[in-house]
Amino acid sequence: MKIRKSCYVKGAATYGQCLVADIPQIAVAGKSNVGKSSFINFLAEDGKLARTSKLPGRTRLINYFLINGDTEEEFLLADLPGYGFAKVSDEEKSKWASLLENYLAKEKMLRHVFFLVDIRHDPTKDDVTMYNYLFKNNLPYTIVATKADKLPKSQVKNRLRAIASFLKLGEGNILAVSSLNKTGKEAVLDRIEKVIVAFRTEGKDDGEMQQ
């Protein structure tokens, strides 16, 4: 698939403010300095779509972006609050955690989660917590290893193998990307296309059987 147009829709500070729409949602999750905004801008080929910052912890809301609006490939990207940022109060962390968990547990239109980790390092304790949550709650996910440009090409496969081993999953469930070098986009877009196609065919078989 190809992302032809994109726009910011709204931000939600509480679950009650979350966007209600009958189109599929794909969430982007990860720690606060993993590059979620850069990843979204990279996919959309719009450097100003999601606000980026050198300061971690900038994303305190669920930010919604409409992708390919009014087409058969229409969906929402939901940029979730980053976790693991130390320089905020415990009260603020608790608010972010509640918003994140409520969204993941209750959003009926959520069809996939892109779970971002830093390719240079083993997953953090918070990363493992997020991974276990996705796994135990049977939420469809793809792990995206960001910042692949920070490593020599010869080390990328070794790091993917190490992360896969750390999380005890197959290497095929991890995609390496670099928003700087513009690599890995096609693999991510292919995964999105499969999600959208599956959404469009949901219920069709049941409908045919009932006729």
C-alpha cells in the first residue's frame, strides 16, 4: 500500500476523550525516546505530521492521525503516550499508564500495534512489561526496531537476532527501520495493508452463511 494523504485529528488526555470512529486503528507504542514521532512522519512522508522533540516525554496524549481518508485504505494511527520517562511526577506517570492501558484494553477498533524498541539495546524492563501485556492479551503486534542507521549494516541482523532471543520470539516478528536512511518502510506498509484487508473482510463469511 501507499500512504497518499495524512492529517492530525485530535489528542486525548483521558480515555473518555478518545476518538470514536468506525475505521480500523493501528497504534504506535514504545518508550518515550524510541522515535515514535519520527516513525510516524517517516511512514507518512511528512516531517511535520507528528511533533518531534529532543526532549523525551513529549507525547502525553493519545494523538490520532487519519491516513488515506475517504479511501478503501483509510485507517487511524494512534500515537500512544511514551513510557519510561523518569523526569515526571509519579502522578503524571500514573495518568499516562491508565490512559495507555484503558486504550489497549477497551478500544474495539484497534487492529494492530507497532511496538517500537531501540535496535541498539536489549529491551528495557518497561519494554518487557509492554510486550508481555500485548502477548497475554492476544493483541496483534509487530515489533519495530528503530534507529537502524545508528549501527553498521553488518550488525543489524545480529541485533534483531538478539532482541528476538531476549523476547523469545521469531526474528520474522521484528522489522528494522531507519527514518533517517529511509529503510524498512515497505515492510511496515505491507504489514499495514494486511491489517486493512483483514478488517475489510471481517464478517463477510458470516454474512454469506446467514443468507
